[in-house]
Amino acid sequence: TMTIHSEEHIVDVHVRSGVFSSDTIFDYSRGYIATRLFSRNACFIMKIKKELIPELQEIGRLAFEKQTMKDLYSPNNVWAQFQAGNSRLGRLKDWILYGKHIERLCTGLPLYQ
């Protein structure tokens, strides 16, 4: 499911698929994406690259297309590949940078950037 909060410039994406379940937040006001993978009990954070990630209004349109057409032919599919690296628990300065929405999603989990 996808929820778009236009006034806060936030998109919540919830994938419920057994071992592949995840929650993702696109925080356009802060410029970060955070994904919590439940199977790994970890949070992955990346900077939004405007040339690769659709704008907030575009994500809503793509979601509507997918829902109504059941097949999405678009060059703007969002895929990310995470590589293992060093992790740490979030610190106060991280939450100031990433904001309250990502803090709520990732508090207490190892963060991978």
C-alpha cells in the first residue's frame, strides 16, 4: 500500500509479502529515503537523487497507473540495491538530519547508509 502526504512531502510504502515485507518512507522535504526490511531487522537510508527518483506528484501518478492498469510501462520505476557496509544505531545528529518520520521508522535498528 502507498500513502501520500502531500502537505508534509512524505510517501509511505508498505509491502506485506511474508519474508520480503518492508516499510519505506520517501521524505522529500529532507531529501532521504529510508527502508526498513523486516527480515533483516535493519534500516537502509539513501539520499534522494532527483535525476533517478520520481517527484512526489509523479509517484502518485505512477501508483494510480499501476492500480488501474495492473501493468506499469514506465522508465521511472524505482529500484535500489543495497550493499553490505558498516552500520550503527541512530544518533541524535542522525535524527536531526533525517527527520521525525525516518526516526520513527528506524529507531533501535542498525542504520546502513
